[in-house]
Amino acid sequence: MNELYINIKDIAEAKGLKSTRSLRLELNKPESKYISREVTVNGGTSYEILFSSLEPELQNLLRLGERKSTALVPLNYQPPQFVSDQAKMTANFRLNIVIAFNKFRKKYSTKKQAYYDFIDLYNTGLYLPKAHKFIGNISVGTLKRWTTKYEKHESAECLQPNYKYSKQGEYNSILNDEMKNILLTLLLHPSRYNYGKAIKLTKEILKKRGYEHLPCDLSFKRFAENFRKNNYAEWVLRREGMKAYHDKVEPYIERDISKIEVGDVIVADGHVLNFQVINPFTGKPTRATLVGFLDWKSTALVGYEIMMTESTQCIASALRNAIINLGLIPKVVYQDNGKAFKSRFFQSVDFEEDLFNGVYANLNIHSVFAKPYNARAKVIERFFREFQEELEKGMPSYIGTSIEDKPAWLKRGEKLHAEWHKKLTDNHIPTVAEASKYINSWIEFHNNQPCPNDRTKTIKECLNSVQKQNIDVQRLDDLMMKTEGRTINKHGITFLNMHYRSEAILGIRDKVNIRYSLFDLSKVNVYSTKGEFLCVAHRVQKVHPMARVLGTVKDMEEYKYQYEKQQKLKNRLVKQIKKTFPKEELQVLEVEPESIYKIEEFEQIEQQKTVRERKLTPREKQMNKPMFDSEFEKYEWLMNNGCTNPEDRKWLADYIRSDEYYNLYGG
């Protein structure tokens, strides 16, 4: 049957299009999915599309005529049957045999004798060796039938074998409907019975129903395998659920990555590391969480942070690092549907409204959340698989992705592997800082690989191909800061179970506002309730409770430093009080005599020291520079006596820019 072509006007109407322009553009593409031909109409040219190349839904519309009063395609129209290459070769060799016989029979007066002599000659395999090798021996009746068909039709198609093709999914099984239904009920159960167990239970049920002679297990298995191959979508959905259907059956929506540029979209997700690190808070080995931001176009990890648990602090730090390393603020952040990503800090309002006041909104970033349990939508998952195979498995503290996947040295009874691992690695578990160095080295290696979205460039070259913006890091830090109210007490400012102190707020007992950065909790900015900046309060470093007896040298030095600082603050306050009160008022104060004697004794000793000390020249003072217990003492000494070397000048310049200088001397 000749192929059927449909005019593009009719196809456009069936599709509901107002014009044929989109169809013409599609036909002019080299990779067009339609097969078409050009035709002449009314002195011009038009196109017709092969009916069998159209979408199945559109073919049904054209058959049923749902878009027009009459159908454009006959309901009984069927496309030409598929003819295999094997059938075509069979027809060609049969035709060669028929043509050879017609030449051979001219030597004979009777046709009957020619048939028998030709068959005897052909079946030797020497007369037409290629045809005999492919077709094999034939009989006189077969040759007569081929000859008659060829004389009638004079075409090689009439000599094609008439294979009977069954419809897709049809299977002639000896099982009856009851057997099939029982077997499928078990196989499609969510408990996911295997073939053997389902067949065994099916036979037991059939025996109880009165069946005596049952088919063999292989008959049941063949039916089950045929059903699975031809009903795979139903098989997966009923046995494994909707997620498995999405992952295994449902086709992906293909994305055109060429339509986005570097920095347009960054993808965020958390990944629990498959190797252990030392928890800086407890000192014990643990599996940390890496939160990363991946640039979709270049597939480069532009920012990450390692934390013990996935939290807003980790996400904020990773986002900040991503913006700084990327050199621009992304337009869209495509992220996980996790609780931390959807926290109030990032999404303080509904993004469908116009009142954007979250962090992303302040940076003019649109946030998009992935659907739950839809891993294929997050392109960062592929990056984490490469990260696991290339880096994590090479770490000395690698523990595997699951119980089944853990290395041999962690399994029970594997003494040889445990000893070998200890000998090679000394059971070393890296710190967070060491893990960051390993990760940075691997990222540098990964960025030198070809970019999956542009094979002509490496990932690093693709990442650097975009023009950078002038990122204001200070503004970025301010946006990442959050404001909370606190009251100053004896311990300073208490926040997140930690104490923050500064000399500037030592005597204040009032409510203040603090602004803190989630990626740097070592300090907080302190403001009055009216908005006046007061100081920068630093986190208090805890000391060993028995540093002198049980602590290390470092513990003892930390304790000594904090104790001396405490005493100096007290002495400075005493001197300040002595200056503010006249002597006559001091005499009427009810002060214990013992305290007065100590103060007077201290003053006499200081005066005697001054008398005994010889006045040193400026050069001698510089050459005999003392040891300082605090930085502000060193600053005052250098300001009074001058700097003797470049190191002191550099230290002085750095100290002037520090928070302590700002709090003590007011900038």
C-alpha cells in the first residue's frame, strides 16, 4: 500500500494552530522528526507530512476527524507492514532461482522434465551456491509455486515469506485465566514476591481449588516474564510505588542547558560525608555534613561549608562563599526541599507574594525548591557521586555509604584488614581543616576536567568565561547577619550558650541589640536599643578547670592570660575611681583599714621603685623592650618609645585596624 501524506494545513488545524508557520520551521530543521515532501498548489509550494511519522495522538485525531466534520484519514487505513531484511533477502534469492529456472527450461521440450532436472542440479549446491546456502534444498512443488507467483505479479515482493506477526504483548500460554490471575495477584503485590515463591504459592492455591494436573514451573515463569516485559509500568508502580515509577519508567524532561549562562542558576544540596572527621566541639569522630552550591552551567562547586549537622548557619556560609568565589550574585538558587533550606531565616515570607524580605530577596535571588524525593531533578547529585568515587573512597577514615558498603577493615572478624589499615593510616581521622584541604585539592582537579555542558572547555574555563561583578563583601556580611535582643549581665552577653565580652560593656546592665553572622560566631556586633554602635564583643574562650595541675602548657597560658587581664581591668578601674574622687571625700568613705593600708603600701613601693630606677635613654628603652601580657600594653609602649624594626611597624598598623583598638581608643 502506498504511503499516505497529509497537507500541513490539515495537520495545523488538527493541532489547534492558527497558522502553519511553526510546522514549516520544524520541517526545515535538519533534525526534524517529521518526514515530508514538497508539493505544488495553486502556482505555489506547500508541504505534506508522512502520516506514519506523526505523533500517535495526532494520528488518532486525523482518523476520527475530531477537528473536522469528516475524517482526513480512512478508519481502515493501516501503514505498510514491516518487512525485515531477512525477508527481503529471501525474496531476492527466490527471484534468482526463478529467473535461473526460466533460462534453464528453454533447453527442454517439456516443462515437467525441466522442473525435475533443475531441482536435481540446484540441490547439489554447485549451480547457485549462494542461493542454496541461504535457502537450502527445495522441492518441485515449491519451485512451481514460486514460478506461478512471479508470472502473475512479476515482482520480487510476491516471493517474500508471509510471516505471521503476533501483536506486541500477545503470548500463547497454556495457563488459563484463573491461573494467570492468581499468579499476577502475588507478583504485583507490594511485598514483591519473587518468581519462585509466587509460582509455589500459586500452585498450592490451585491444588486447594481442585486442580490435579498443573503446568510446570517454567510455563508460569515464561508467562510472568512476558507480562513484566510488556507491562513494565504497571509492574513497577504496583510493586515498588510511585517514586520507583518516576525513577525507572517515567521519561525525563530534557533541559536545554545552552539557554542559561554561568551564574544564572546555582544548585544547593546537603551531602553527609562518607568519611569521618574530628568534631571540633566534642573531639570525637563523626560524619559531618557538606552543604554545597554548584553552578549549573559549568558544573563547578563554587561554594561549600562543612558542619556537623545541616543548618542555616552552614547554608548561609556556603552561600556567602559561593557568591564570593563565583564573582557575581546568582539569579536563581535551585535547592533541596529540606527543613533547613526552608527555614524562616531564608524564607520569611511567601515568595508568591511581593513582600520579599528574606535573605534571598535582599540579594535579589529567586529561590526554587525541588520536589520531595525527586533526586533526578537535582543535578548536584551527579557531582556528589563523582565526589564519592574520586575523593571519599580515598580518605583514610572512609566508612562506606551503608552497612553493606563499608570497607573490609570495619567488618567483624577482619583482623588482617584492621591491622593492615592501622599500619598504613595509623587510624588517622582528619580534622575539619584537613578535610577542607583535601576537598579543595580535589575541586581543583575536578575543575580541570572537560565541562559536560561544553566539551570545548574545561569546567574552570567555562566558570571563568562570565564577566565578574564587583561584590561588596561587607554588604554581603551585613545581609547574612541577624539581629536579636539581649541583656548584658555579669558574664557579658549570653548567646547560643556562649558568652561574649568586651571592656566597653563591662559596666553596662541594659538591654542591647546584637547582630551576628551565621558563618562567624567568634564575635557579635553590639548596638544600643536606639541603634548606636557600642563595640564588638568576642566569644569567651573557656579554660581548663585545673589548668595548673592537669592542664597542658597551652591551658596554663590561657588561664594566666585571662587572669592577668581580669586583674588589670580591676586595677584600671581602681585608678580611675581614685582620680574621680577628692581626697577629703575618700576619708569619709567607710573603707576597711586593711584595704587602705594595702593601697598606701602599694603606692609607697611604686614611689621607691621610681626613685631607685635610673632614667633610661630612648635608645636603651628600645633595646630593653619588655615582655607584654596584652596587646594594648604593647601598643602603648610602642607609641611612647617608637618602633625599632619592620615587624613592630606592621604589628602596629594591624592593631590600629583591630576591634580591640576600636573599643579601647575609639578609632
